[in-house]
Amino acid sequence: MPRVFQPIRQSPQMIRLSSLMNNGKAQIAIAAIAALIFLATACGYEGSGNPSKSEQPATNRTQSETGHPNSPTSRSTVAQDRTQYLSDLEPLMSTQGVDNGAATVNGAGFPRSVSLSVNAAGPVNEAEYNIGRQWPKFRATIGLRDDSPTGGQLSFEIRADGKSIFKRSVSLGQAQDVSLDLNGALRLKLTLTYSGQDSANYYYGTWGEARLES
């Protein structure tokens, strides 16, 4: 006759022990999962957030190469862009005064200009500036101001530390661009000369947009 196996009945104590063991395994599994999540989060933050120390020098190099405010390239660019208009400076001396401001030469307007006036009674007018050996370039557009009398002709001369570096005669209705090397000069002098016979009217010689550049 075949044997019949009866199910084993677990006592209440065995059931409670089994339940405690299962709960312990679950807690261990939860703790392990939490640890993995923490590690994954920490690694992800470092990779996508703040750069690591090894990456920072590359960032600093990029700032220097692209014009960081403290880089030599940036300082050089700023220096090259410096401009000083003579109309914003007070001359050390002037023979008959200086007219600063807007002027029109040969139909073109120059908002920041230096104009000197001359006639037969006062044929020479000069203005001298202290430029402090700071400016290697001088630029301007010269010509008679358009409100000068018809038929006038003036001689424009520029001196650096007493040495003549430019001289041209210009008639009414003409204009000429000037670009000069100053070679670290201390003084810059503008001289305007009239050789005509008209003493009743003034002729105005203009240095349009006269400026010092570095």
C-alpha cells in the first residue's frame, strides 16, 4: 500500500523566525540598492556638473587665449585702440587762438577739429601741444574751412620736437589726409601760414579730426 506524506505543520515560532529572516534579506537588499543609487548619483554629478581639478587648467588656458582681461593679448589690444583728439586738449601756446569743434572742409564735415585763423595782418598762427612721448601716430585731414574767402591758399606745417615732419600748401576746395609717425615726440606744433595780401578777411586752416593714436 503506497505511503501518504502528510504536510509538515510549522509551529508559530518557526513561522515568526522565517518572517524575520525574509525581512532581514529585504533590508539588506534595500540597503545595497540605496548604496548603488548614491554612488551613481555622485558620479553623475561630477561628470556633468562642476569640472574636476584636472579640467580647470584647460579652462584657464582657453580664457587666456581668447582675451582674458588679464592676458597680454587683451592688454595689447586695449593699448592699440587708444585715441586722443587735439580738440580735447589745451595747447601750451597759440599765437592767435585756436578754434576747436566742428568744421567743414571741401564739403565734408569733421566734428572734432582744430582750426587756426590767419590773414595779411597776422600771417602766421601756431599752436603747440604737450603729447608726453605717449603717442606714435598723428592723423588728420587738412584744408581750408569752407567759410574761408574764395581764392585763399594756406601752408600747413607740423613739427615734432621742433623738427618739421610735414608741410603742404592747400587751396580752398581741396583736402588732404595726413598720417605721420611721431617717434615718441614730447611736443607737437601746428603752424598755419598765409602769403596773400588780404588783411580784411580771415582764412581758416583746419586739421579735421586731428588725433593722436597709439
